[in-house]
Amino acid sequence: AQSVTQLGSHVSVSEGALVLLRCNYSSSVPPYLFWYVQYPNQGLQLLLKYTSAATLVKGINGFEAEFKKSETSFHLTKPSAHMSDAAEYFCAVSETHNNNDMRFGAGTRLTVKP
Amino acid sequence: DTGVSQDPRHKITKRGQNVTFRCDPISEHNRLYWYRQTLGQGPEFLTYFQNEAQLEKSRLLSDRFSAERPKGSFSTLEIQRTEQGDSAMYLCASSSRTGRRSNQPQHFGDGTRLSIL
């Protein structure tokens, strides 16, 4: 079954520094991959998705992620962290177009220091 | 687009009681999903509807859990005889189907946080 592993349950960066959140996936077929962000006491908001088009995917709030098949990775980056980026980030994988088999990682909590 | 709406936002109940949560998806979305999220974890899939049909249920969904979507619009998730282990955030999501091979991402509500005393 498909799965994702998020390396690092907590990441701390300074405001203005590069954000790098790591995600590795396992899938028996070409996957659909997603990054979601969750603020306290809220649901998940889609940041970006990969659906087999361009390998570099641009999302909202200045985030982007690159699909690397050879490394089975889909790491999330942002060139310059903002205080408002502090949240929980989830990587997810699906093997079907209706996403009824979506599997989420355990999440990475991003802290941004002033 | 008013987004996915869930009610109530918080529910506190005693062990053994029954609880029911409601989810109103985005109006044009025909797919609806329920997830459970415990502290420090990602969401875990519970069940999935396409229109009014419940097409898939996770093994996490014991026989104390039942979900319905009677008219293909809103959905309810009921938990009977609640247990301590049921304490979690219950998230609802919806998505549209615009093409057979088109992948439409899920839009999540803010969840219902259930606390069992």
C-alpha cells in the first residue's frame, strides 16, 4: 500500500531563511502527491499537488515542491520564511484519481523564529 | 463557495453516549470523505461517498460508527457507545469530479473535536 514518510517532526527556521520540509513516498504506481497546511484548530488547506504534469509544482503562499522519481521524494520548499508560515504541514499520497485511498504523513511542525 | 462546513466544532460527552456530527460539503462536490485525526498524527481515512453511495469504509470504522449521506448533499457521522479512544478530531472533506481521469483535490472543513470524559 502507498505511504509517505515525513522526515523531521519539528523544523525550526529563522524569519527570512529557507524552508525545507522533507517527504518521501512509496507507491506501486505513478502517484498523486499533495502538501497540505494545518493551522491550530482548523482543517487542512491544500498548498499544492502533483498529478504527473510538471515535476516542479508551484503552490500558494510562495511554496513549491519538486517530484523526484529517482529519489521517491516530494520535498516542500519556500525561499524565505514568514512568521505566518508557522503551522503543521502534511504530505499525502494517492494512487487513484478520486483520492479515496489518500494516505497522510505524520506531519512536520514548522516554527519560525523572529 | 462557502467551503466545507462541520458542526459542531467541539463536542464533549461522557463515555457510553452517542454522538452525531454533520458535514456540509461544497455545494457542487459529489465526493465526500471522513477522516479521523489524533494528536500529532496525520488524518486517517474512515469512509468515502460518491453522491449518496458509500463506496468505501476503512477497517478503522468499527460497527459503532455509521455514516450516511441520504440525499447526496450533507453527511452525518454517528458514533454509538463512545469510548475514550474515540477522542479525536473528525475531519470532513469534499471534492468534485470533472473528468474520469481528472484528479480533483480534497477541500477540508475545520473539523469536529470530540472529547470523551
